[in-house]
Amino acid sequence: MRRRRVWIVLTVVVACGCGSGNDHGENLGNLLDRAQGPHLTREDHPDGWQRRDCFLCHPVEDIHQVDRSGTGVLPLADIRKLVARDGLQSCVLCHGDNGVSE
């Protein structure tokens, strides 16, 4: 029973430390300005590199809320629909495989 409580507390602490929890989404800057574009690398994503559980720290309700590219042309509503439909499988299309090989 004690172990179960420890796991519950740890889960809550981890969940609270992830994501932004606001209506402005996550502000990771303009990913298109980087040399590798929106593809993730070990250097820019060290804590999440090679992890498959992206939505643990990037809740669906916080991602793709604001077009930070400065172009004003990202189809955010369509991207959110794609993520809702395909879940984590949709992330690979723009962000690469995050170092995870199948």
C-alpha cells in the first residue's frame, strides 16, 4: 500500500511539472527558425529524447494553439484535428522520430 501511495505522489508531481496549462499553449519559440526546422534533436530535447510518451509533458490541449512561425499560415485547426485523430502518430510528420527507432 505504501508503494502505491509513493507512485501516486510521483505521478502527480511529474504531471504538474509538465505542460503550460494555459490558453496560450507552449511557447517553444519559432521552431522553423532552427537549422533542423521543427524536427527534434537530442540537443534541443534532452529530457524527452527517445521517449514515446510525448503527451505526458506536452498535453494535447496545450500544443498547436498559436502560430509562432510568424508566417500566419500554419493551419492550426487542421493540425489539432490531425493530432486528435491520429494521436502520437501525427507528431512524427513534423517533429521527426525523436530518436525512437521502430
